[in-house]
Amino acid sequence: MTVPRRTALFLLAAACSTKAVPRTVSDDPSLPSLEVNQVRLHLQTVGDPANPTVLVVHGGPGGDFRSLWPLAALADRYEVVFYDQRGGGLSERVSEDRLRLADLYAELDALVDHFGRGRRVNLIGHSFGAMLASGYLGQHPEKIDHLVLAEPGMLTVEAGRRMMAATNHMRPAWSLMVLWAGARAFVDALSVVGPDAEARRDYLGLALMTSRVPGHPLAGYFCGRDLANARMEMWRFGARASAALLREGFGEDGEPKVEFVAGVERFPRKVLFLAGSCSSVLGEAQQRRHLSHFPRAELEVIAGAGHTMFGEKPAESLLAVRRYLDAPN
């Protein structure tokens, strides 16, 4: 097949244009960080440590906390702790055998103990981070005061099957535009030079995930089924972490096999769920199904927001979180 001249010139220009990928804490000592369980994590705190702690757990897997930074506004009354999970964002890259759910739970537990200083902490989890926070709650209900779960994708196998069916198993429908976007992302990734061995793979993963193509599997997460309305700002994707954790969560047949609600019935306090009114896949209907697993839970729907509600509607989302956190639990 002959490649059209204009296409060939575009691909050549893309290949010759160097793409930048930020350094992780392993290579940039100026980044705020903390060593947790022998892994250097990108971590930032805002607010007075004497105040109650809010620990923010980002989505992914393989994401980072950049898109959740609007939650820093809580620092007027709380110590707010943001961190990139191991293998993602600007945190240290580790081998696949250290990228299991058990490792992420242990990492979160170490952070809860470190910043809790013997007190209960408040958790805010978003998307995959909400799944992780729910699973952690079931293991350590005695360590949590308030828990906010912002559109967890799937807390049960059944919810996972529903989500995968609604997203074509997280695959875009095949089209020439999808093929073109994939080829362009691949060629762009070839121009990534460093700063480490994972950079090219991370760049390609993020480019594929955020390509605005017809039939994008995440389209139903956002208002107007349009990724242009999303707020998915990210420093750097963690491709290896994402792949490893997805393999753990799904069987060879592609069906989900991990649940995140074991033990949550032991938590007697109220849990707040958030959903975006535009989110047709993970929105109100999916979250109401999740409510039933908790002894005390309520749902607040953020009008005019999709899955990334903290970036799309920060004032409204923060108001809902504040009302819940400020109330006795």
C-alpha cells in the first residue's frame, strides 16, 4: 500500500520532533517526595498538620493527582495530602512484581499511619482511587473517619461487567480515524528520548488514552459524550503500572474478577458517594448500586459535571465534600 505524500510528510515531521516527558522523583530531587515501603513517591501536602488529615487517592491505574489539585482548597481547615501511587505520575517506577493491589493497599496504609499520627484520617478517592479507598476501608475501618468515593468504576464483579459492557470492554470501535490516531501516537512516541527507560511507553499510553476519536470508550463519562469536556490533566501516565493492575483485576476472558467491598459492612460511619450528572456510565445509576454495600451511605449528584467533577465543577464538588467532612461522623 502506498502512503499518501502528505501523510508521509506528516509522520516524518512528527518523528523528527522531540517529545518531552517529565522526570520522576528518581531523577529530579527538586520534586517533593517521601519514601514509603522502599519506594520514592511524589507527594505534596498543604494545610496545617495539626488539623484533621484528608488523604487524596487518585484514579488510574497509572494516573496521578494533578487533576485533583482543586481539593487543595480544603487546606483552610484540613491538612490535605496528595500522592502519586507507585509506578504512576512522577513517583518512582518499579518492576511489575511490585505493582499489585496488595502493594497499593500497603502503600496507602503506610501513608494513613504516617499522616494520621494515631488519629483517624479522611479519605477522598476518585475513580480507581475510589475503588482502592473502598477496598482499604474494608481492611482497616478503624483508621477512617470520613470517606468520599467519587465515581468508583466498579466495586463488585457485577458492577464491573456492567461498566465493561457500556465501554465496549474499554476498546474504541474500529475506524480509519482510530487507526490514524494510533499510528500518530506511535510515531510521536518514537521521538521520546529519556529521561528514563519507561518514558516512551508512558507517553504512548497517555496519548492513546486521551486521543479524541469517534467511539472512544470513555466518551460516556463526560458531558455531551465529548472528551473535550473532561479534566484529565496529568503529569505523566504510568503504563507499566496500569497494565499490571488491569491484568490482576481481569481474567484471561477479559471479565472482572476483583471486588472492593469485602469488610465495608464493618464501617458504621456515613460514606459519601459523588456522581456527575453527565456521566452515563459511572454516574448516578452505577453509584446507587454501590450504596447498598455500606451500612450508611448517601449520594450527591454534581449537576453539569462528568466523571472529572473536581475539575469540571470545582465549586459545587468542593461544597458537597465540605458539607460532609465538616459534619460529625
